[in-house]
Amino acid sequence: MNNPTLRQNKIALFLQKELAQFFHLFIQKQPSFKGVLVSVTKVIITRDLSIAKIYISVFPSNKGEVFMELVESKESRIKHKISTLLKNKMRRIPLFKYYLDDSLDYMEKIEKELNTKMTL
């Protein structure tokens, strides 16, 4: 795997910060997501800056799929908001692809299995 360039890293960090703020405000306006925490865990930009892979973590995890559906339905609004912030930094805004980051669930499952085996 190629190491990301400095520009890729800068754009990824900027997108991660801005999307995290956007989702924080966005989730507060959704009554069905009261008490749900959303974080942008990672953003990966392709070398040609055309695609941004955005990894989102949702707690509690049972709300993850529903939240991702909501994000997909509001994709144009999200991209418009972020593009207004990026307009002076980039000529073309990357295509956003959203992924549910379930690494915390995976780590929790492993921890439970280890604890179970240690108590046997």
C-alpha cells in the first residue's frame, strides 16, 4: 500500500474534523437519535484526490445501520456543506463513500472471548 502524501493527509484530517462537527450538529436535530454518539474515525483520500472513504462509528452500535441510511439519504446536503468549506482549498470535491466502522464492536467481542477463556 502506498503511503499517503502530505496533501492527502491534510485533506483527510480537514474532512474528518469538519464531518465530525457536521454529524454532531446533525444528530442533535434528529429526535430518533437522542443519546446516540457518532464519530468520524478515519478518512482515507485516494492519491488522485477523487474519492474520500469516510469511516463512521456509531454508539450504541444497534443504531449504526439506521444512521448510515440517514447519511446516504442526506448525502447531497452533507457534500454541499463540506464543499463550501473546501471551495478555496480544492478545485474538485472528492466523491464521499461512507462506511460503518465496527472496529469497537469487534474489539469488544474479542475482549469478551478472552475474559471468558481466562475464567475457565
